[in-house]
Amino acid sequence: MSPDKAQQLGNDLACLAASIAEIAEEIKAMYDFDHDDVPEPEPRVDQPKPPALAEVRAFLAEKSRDGHTEAVRAIILRHGSEKLSEVDPGEYDAILAEARELK
């Protein structure tokens, strides 16, 4: 399995897990008639989804076409690899932030 497919599969599974948990809570609430003992659930704050590899790759390719090829390569190296596909997905936000600074 390619790293891109593995990343997408991981993202899809995380979304499914969140949806299943939400559905389970709704089902429990439908059959829970003793609401006095249960505290109000805290409002769910959706975490922003980290950017996908394809989004980061497209943005960096645009910056590279604008003449920042060496700077883009340096950003990827600073985040732990010579290839973007080998960089930890948790670094994607930081990589995009650094690339946005390129003028």
C-alpha cells in the first residue's frame, strides 16, 4: 500500500470512528430516560482536520513553480525527510505555515 493510500485510509478511519461515537451517543440518549442523573454533555468542539498530503503537495508545487524550489526542499528537510511523503502528517500544518511565508 502506498504511503498516500495509507494516509488517506487513516484519515477515513478516524472520521468513521468519530461518526460511530456520535451515533452511539445519540442512540444511548434515545433510550436513556433518567436524564436527571446524567450531566449535560459538553458541546463538542470539532478539531480542524489536518491538511491532506495532496493539499500540501499541491501548495508546495505551486511555490516551487514560483521559483522557491530550494526553499521548499529546505522546508521538507527541516521537517524530517527528503520526501514530503515520508514526513509525519502532524508536520503538515507547520510546513504550510512556513511555505506561506515564502514571497
